[in-house]
Amino acid sequence: MSSKSSKHVRDKWRSKVWYLIVAPPYFGNVELGAVPAQEEQSLIGRVTEATLYDITGDFSHQNLKMYFQVTAIEGKTARTVFKGHEYSRDYLRSLVRRRTTKVDGLFNLTTKDGYKLRVAVSALTLSRIKTSQEKIIRKIMDTIVKEKAAVLTLDQFVQEMVLGKIASDIYNESKQIAPLRHVGIRKSKLVGQPAVLPEQTPLQEPAAEVEEIQEEAEA
């Protein structure tokens, strides 16, 4: 590389400003990292990844990946909104056992304050169960997640979702139908928001940062 090209690269980096990305207030404005940008507007819509462990400091939360999308810049701070979460692939794989049943449910929800979410719930049984039992458990999932969304704001719902409160409610209701080993909301995605006011920045769809939620077929 010529000295002229090297100088151009150095100057380009010098012109960039570092911005601190922070989690939403309902996750304590925890620092998620710093990123450089020449213009602050180029950060709007960017999705950053962390684990729930990075936010809570609880080692048992290391298998939950969290996604946050930058929606506003205040000074040198990039504010974010929850964009989605998912179990790590290794953790999801470790939950599956032979001669058991994995009951999956995929649901579209609207929170009390108008945010739209798509969530995937999984229940792992201790032994194989009947199709009729699967249908009942899936119905329990549907009822609980939609009733929760109807009375909780986005920040309240997200906290109960990633910290296991909603899964616990599903487990307690479903264990009367069949013996269960694990229940969890393994994946979620924020897919819509309330009508945007002029001063608000709308959510943007990132290119492949958070893949569409689909049902995984287990052998």
C-alpha cells in the first residue's frame, strides 16, 4: 500500500467518532459496546448482539442471545430497543432427548402498548406423549402468551419472557397434562410497533441480522 493510500485510511479512521451502544432502560441501560461511525445517522437501524449474561451477570443466562436495534443517538450514546432473542444452537440441541416429545408453538402477539411480537415456545417432555396432549399444551401456550401480551407493555413482556416468568406459567399449567422437563420461549422477534409519531424513529428491518422465526424440525 502506498504512503498516500495509508494516509487516506488513517484519515478516514480519524474522522470517525465512537458511540456507546446501551440496552433499553428496562435492561438498566447496560453498556453493550462501542462502535465507530463517520455520521451518527449511519448507526440508526443497526442491530447489536449480546447475551442475557452480559446484561444480568448471571452465568445461567449465557445461553440466551439478545438482539437490540439502534433507534436514536443522544450525544455519543446510541439508544436501542429490544429486537429479539433466541436460545443458542448448542443449548437448544442439548435439550432434545430421544423417546421424548418436543411441543412447539409459534404465536403472533400484540402488547398492551401496541408492539407486535412473534414468539416461538417449546415444551420438552420426559417421555413420548399423545397428539391430543400436544394439542392441549399448545393451546395452553397460546392462551398464556396472548393473555400476558394483552396486559403488559413491551418492556414488561420482554422482561417476563427472557427471565422465564411466562415460561414458568406455561410449565405450571401444562405439567397437569403431561410430565415436562423444560418449557421456554426459545425465540422471539419484534415485528411491528405502534403508529410512529413525527419525533420517533421507526424500526428498520436489518439485513439478515435476525432471521425469520421458523419451526425447527427435530429428528
